Amino acid sequence: MRLSTLAQLLLLTSSTTVAWTTVPSNANTCRSLSQTTSLSASRGAKKWSRKKAWLEKRGFTEESEPLSATSSTNSSSETSSSSSGLCTVVGGGRIGSLLSSKGETILLKRGDTIDPDGSGPILLATRNDALDSIVDNCPPNRRKDLVFLQNGYLDTFLESKGLLDNTQALLYLSVPALGVEAVDGITSVNPEGLTASTGEWAQALSDRLGSLDLKCNVVGMEEYRPAMFEKLIWISTYMLVGTAKSCTSVGQAGSDYTALVESVVTELVTAVSKKEGISFPEGTMARLAAYTDVVSDFPCGVKEFEWRNQYFYNLGDEECPIHNGLLRECAEGGKLGFELP
């Protein structure tokens, strides 16, 4: 691919998924080259120089064959990636593959780097334990674009990185296997869906999920926060009860141990309300039970303890006696892959 043809590629507007070994689409770079003022031209030249170096580092040279592409220009230099639909997706697992299957996408996998000259949301579809290195290796000017999709309690981590205001999302959906159609979190109690997002790129994420026929509610932080804790309570309760009682799925945990599940949920809602000073909308148990019916075959397992159950464990036995007792029961039975603090 000749570098003289890269501007053509950077203007691609078709719906494509671009592996990180190919040229990322970046209309802003091309627009900067077309500015008539000397200041914009200078900035464009510097940006183009960085882009060429970035591409050359990844094996694109003058001797490479040109790639046929259909280019188009945008008359407005202020058009953002949110309107064009460009997203960077980090992680090629079940969720990442789903999110990159529609729309203009740059898909990054292990060892790939985030383009410092890029734009648009960066959807982090990885395990929680990968977040630290991703944030640390992210160009500082792009950190505001990071969108956190992980389960669990992220506040402590986000605060430590100065990213509490970043876009976050609660994905109430299930992808049973790579390439398999996703199961949306549409329930008898919440036909509008339970998936929610808040922050700068919330609408862009909602649009991306909408293109996949999945629902996503864009909400403010005041509404998002109790919803976040509600999902944390769901995954911490059903996984724990199911593990303690040797259930094969969350559906079995909910049906065979209904009273225990309800006791834990009530306990955790009360503890969170007291600790965080937030109020949950009425009907928490009904919402969580209805969602469990949708993903009833999901297997049980107490995982990512520091991101999930540890929040409640740290509140102490006085606030969470049933929850903490079940954790100790699992530990004594050799059902945990980690040591309790």
C-alpha cells in the first residue's frame, strides 16, 4: 500500500471491520490536510507525519501494492466519529466480536496499541484484570474516550486512574459462544431492556448495540448508579448461591433456592443503600428474577472476587452476614479458586 494512497483509505465511510494490522479509518487526518490556513496545514502535516510513522511501524511501505478503495469526503470539518459510527473495540472475545460485527470498527487484540491520532469511543470488551495495562498504555489524549463495559464494582479503579467521568455501561446480554447470536436482556418486567449506559459516548454505544438489534438505555449518572449496584448484586448473589449449593446454572439457583436468593438480595440492597446513600427503585427482586429467567442456563461460579463479591465482603459480617457466611461455606468446601482476605 503506497503511503500516497493512504488518504484515500482514511476516508472510507463504508461499514467495515479493520484489524489492527490494517490502516485505521481516520477522516479527521484527511480533513486536516485539506485546510487552507497555514496553521491548520502545519498541524495537518505534523499529524500526517505521525500517522505515516505509525503505519510504517506496522509494515506499510512505499513498495506495498495500493489497495482499491472508494473514498468520500465530508463537507463539515467538525463531524465527529459519533456521527460516522466509528468505534475502536478492544478485545476479540465474545462481546468484542459481537460489537465489531457491525459498523465501522477498529478491532484491537492482545499486544495491539491505541492510535493516539484516532477519535471516537474505545469500547473495552476485556476482562477486568486487563484494564490496568490498557489504561496505562492508552495515549493520554485518548483516555477520555475509553468506555468501560465490565461487570463489577469499578469505582475504586476508575477513581485511581482519574476516569470516574468516563462512559460506563451495564451490559444485560449474554453471548453463549463466539459468533453465536446474543441474548438481549429484555424481560417480562423490563420490555425496554435493562442494558444502560451513561457518559459522553453512551449514545454511540446505544447506536452500535441498536445496529445489532440490542437495546440500550442512555441514562444520567443519578439513574445509572443504583442500576450499577443492582447488577453487581445480581451477579454476586446468583453466582454465590449457585456455587454454595452446587447448582449448574443461575436458573437452578433461582428456582431451587428462591428464599435464600431473596434473603441475600434484600441484605445487599440494604447494605448498599446505607453505605452509598442511594435509593433503589421498587421492584429490585422482580427485575433480577426476570433477568435470571432470560439467562437461566448461565453457569455459576464465584469469579473476579476483587471486582464483585469483595465489595460486600468488606462491608463486614454485621452488614452482610448471609453473603459472607456463604462465601466462607464455599471456601471451606474448596469451591473458590482464591483465598478469602
